[in-house]
Amino acid sequence: MTEPAHDEAHGGSLGERLNWLRAGVLGANDGIVSTAGLVVGVAGATDDRSALLTAGLAGLLAGSLSMAAGEYVSVSTQRDSEKAALAAEKRELRERPEEELAELAELLRRRGLSGDVAQEAAVQLTERDALRAHARVELGIDPDRLTNPWHAAWASFLAFTVGALLPLVAIVLPPASARVPVTVASVLAALVLTGWSSARLGAAAPGRAVVRNVVGGALAMGITYAVGNLLGAAGV
């Protein structure tokens, strides 16, 4: 029983790391697309560098803080649910230990163990740490590694900020005549990279993900630039 548990822990850790990496890539992608759409839209209305910088910084801060707050609330809810499930399981183990032992043995049988082996494994796991055994086998929770809302919030904040910096720098630094082309080229190149990365992290073919990413980003910039041009022409 030692080896399967050891392998499963490694697999869970790898899956968790990949989920964090994928979330980081997607957060950066959101920062790229939303900020690029904002600054390109403003560039369609004005070529004033201060206005572009102000709009870009405002979009960066608003987006990164919104992402962080949303992730904090979401993960806090998940953590509360995990803690409530553990508390309920602890109460059940205290009130009806025999039923819980039988339940654990049945869960192990469903995972492919024979009846005798499952029963023996359930007994040994219960003697070692009943709550931990039920948390992992029944609930799919590692009591030592509950989700951390602060980690998630900071990760989202940083990922969005890193992504948003690219279009902000690209729209502010070049001369007025090259701002939009440089920004569009930089953003599309970055979207190819994030689309490829997210697909590879999810073990999917990258081609379709890259096309979706690039087309979505191009549409966002094209639409906002057209709206900015119309507003600029109208003197708004």
C-alpha cells in the first residue's frame, strides 16, 4: 500500500503545479487582451501619450485588483467548503466509526482492490490517521494542503500585471505613427506564446488554441480601435 500512495501524492502535486501554471498563463493572457483593447481603443481617439499612459495604468490596476479580489473570494469559498467537509467527516468518524470504516473499505474496493485487501487497507489507514484517510480517499482533499486564497489572489494579481505591461509599454514608448502597429504586433506575438503554453500545459494540440487566442485578441483590438476612431472623429 505504500507505493501507490506515494505515486498518487506525486501525481497530485504535479497536477496542482500544472493548474497553477495554467492559471498564471491565462491570467497573463487576460492582462494582455484587456489592456491591449483599452489602449488601442484610446489610441484610435487620441495620440496623446499622457492619455494613453493614464488609460493603460488605470486598466492595469483595475484589472489586476479585480482579478485578485475575484480569485480571493472564489478560493476562500472553496477553502470554507473544504474545512466544512473535513469537520463533518471528523464528526462522523467520532459518532459512527464502524460505518465509516466500512465506507472506506468500499471506496477502496471501487478503486480496484479485492475485498480482503481493501478491508485490511482500510483498517491500517484508519489506525494511522482516520481523518486523513477519509479526506483523501472519500473527499479528495489533502488536509495539509488546503487551498490558500491569498496565494491565489497574489498569483492572479501578478499574472495579470505582467501581461498588461506588454501592451502598455508598446503603446507608450514608440513614436505616434508606430504605436498601434507595434502594439498589435507585440500583442499578437504574445498571444501566440500564451495560447501555445496553455495548450501544452493542458496536454492539448496547440494549433487550435493559438488560433483562438490570436483571433480573439485581434478582434478585441480591432473593435476597440474602430470605436475609438469613431469617438475621436465625433470629437468626444
